[in-house]
Amino acid sequence: MVPFFSQGSPFDHPVLAGWIAGITAWLTRSSGDGALRQLAFFDLNAALIAVAWMVTVVLVARTAGRRVWDAALVAASPVLILTAYVSWDFWAAALVALAIYLFARRQTLWAGAVFGVAALAAPYVIFIVLALLLLGIRTGHTTKMLEMVAAAAIAWLLVLAPIMAVNPPAFPDYLKNLLASEPSESSIYGGMNLLAKRMGWPGLDVGATNTLATILLVVLVFGLIALALYTPRKPRMAQLMFVAAAGFMVVNKSTEPWHAVWLVPLLALALPRWRPVLVWQAAIITHFIALMLFRSKVLGNLSDQHAIDAPYFLMAALAAGVATCALIGLCIRDMFVPGFDVVRRGAGGDPQGGVLLDPPAAATRALVTGARTDVSDAAETGSPEKDAAETGGEKSLQ
């Protein structure tokens, strides 16, 4: 049975994961039954993810401009080594890396199409597209960004269309199940419920969780609007995209520690600084291990002495959340004080800017008069010393 296509084949992962799972199962159909086929299914998935990982490293290196060495953050990421093979989330990260590469090469429509496919792999991509649209408004390229959004919508529909034709209830049922699902233990809402259960307090039901999550998502959207339109200098594309993706990961009710794979390629472009990134990855890995030990009482039927209790898991989850928020804070600081941004100091502009670096068309200038008007990045390529002096940046950034 193929997820989404076959009647009675429930699948709690996004649509693209269902496509990949179905194709992988079809390719391994001759490997036998039972454990042998399960092993073949895992091995083929792992091999495909390894190929996607290598391609992603190359894409990040090609997109990073003169700082090609920043791709090492993806190639040698401890988070990816530990978590890339436990879900299909890396496909979303790989597709986003491809879309950024195409956007940087001014292939805006193709980038939009890839974003549309990626949105069926992980919902955070919707906020990334929103970030690009906001930057387009600020730079006077609203029409081009709307064309990109249209291309994303068309690609999204083309991938979804076969499922809707063969099994129309499948996708609506997936969305209903998503809304009706309990929050994950790793989310802030699941953590609140675990704490409430421990203390004997009333917890959040699904309705309250959905309401609170919606409010926080709206706050995230308004935060992106403020950053995109009103920072003293236009944020780099990767910076705003990282804030959008990381913010979604923090407030999402279904967040898991392996969703951190979404952020690793974006971090290599937005905040390529080894020390904070490695500290964050250590917190994510601690969270992942704590989750496995916490769930092992049920999933692995382990005795209490071989597992951990809720307080220890909550501390690990809290540390990971705080570390993610700290990276968001560092990225926002770099937006307001470009002297701290090692990419701007080294290369001057936005290596991933693509059409956003072009002067705005005369007909669209009025759209950005309400926001701050920027000199184009091409004209902002001053010396690192001048940039640091103007912004008060630190002398040593690495």
C-alpha cells in the first residue's frame, strides 16, 4: 500500500515523505518479507539521504559566494550525522538548499517551483517563502516575488494533484489528523503538559494547543515583517530565512529534535560561526538522546533504571529550545549591527541575493517608500574596517 494513494494507508508524515516512502517500498519489493525487507527499506532510504546530503554540501558551497568553506558546517554536522536518518526531514532541507542556489543564480521561477515541492516535505518552507516575499517588498521587487510564489503554488498543486485524483480524502484527512494530534513532547506545549502532569495541574487540550500555536505563529509573522521592512539595513536573505525556519521550529506543536536538520544548511549561510553553531548542535543532540531515553519506557519496554524521567527530559528540551532562540537572537543582532556579520564583513553584500540585488523598477518604488529605503547591496561593499567602525562591531568575530 502506497501512502496517500491507497485507501486505508494512514501516514502521519507530509506528502513528499509519502511519495518517497512509497517509491522506496516499491524498489525494495523483491528483497523478501519481514525483517529483510525492513532492512532493505532503511538501507535504501539511508543511501538516498546520503546522496542528498552530498548534493546539499555542494549546493551550499556554490551558494556561499567566496566563503565556500562554510559548507563544512553541513558536511561535518554532528546533528546531521545523528538525526538525518531517522526521518524524511532532510529532503526538505536539501530542496530548500537547491531553491536558494537557483534563487542566487537568478532562476527565480525555478526556485519558486522547488520551494513549492519542498513545502510538501515540511511546512516551515511556507515561512521561508513569506520571508522572500517581504524582502521583495522592501527592495521593490514585489512582482518578481509574486511570480515566484505563483510558481511555488503551481508546483505544489502538480505534486498534490495525482493524490487528489486517485484518493481525494487522503490529503484533507492528513490535515485533519494534524490538527487533531496531541503536541509532541519536545514542543513547548507538550513540555507544559508534562510539567502539568508532574505537578498535578490541568494540561492543555488539543483545542487550546492549536489556539496558542496559532497565536505564536501570527507573532512570528509580524516579527518577520518588522525585520524584513524596518531594520536599518536590508537583512541578508539567508538571515531572514533562518529566523523564519527556526522560529517555526520553536513554536510548532509537532516539533521534534530531528527537525534541526532543517536549520543546518540555513545556518551555514546565515550564521557561519563554528562556536555558537557547535554549542547549539550539542544542545540538540542532548535533546535527541534524552527523548530516546524518555520514550524508551514505552517504545523499548525498558526498565526505569535504563531510561530517564520527565524532569531530565524537560531540562534537555528546554536547553535545546534556549539554544535555538539564542541563534535567532545572534542572527537578529547581525541584522541590526552588520559589523558582527562575518559574511557582510568578508564579501560586503548578500551572496544569495539574486534578483533582490537589482535596482527596483520605477513602477514598484512606491511600494517601499513606507519602509526603509536601502542602497543596493552592490553599492554597500565597503571595507570590513569601515563597516565595523560604522556599526560598532567587534574586532574578532571567529
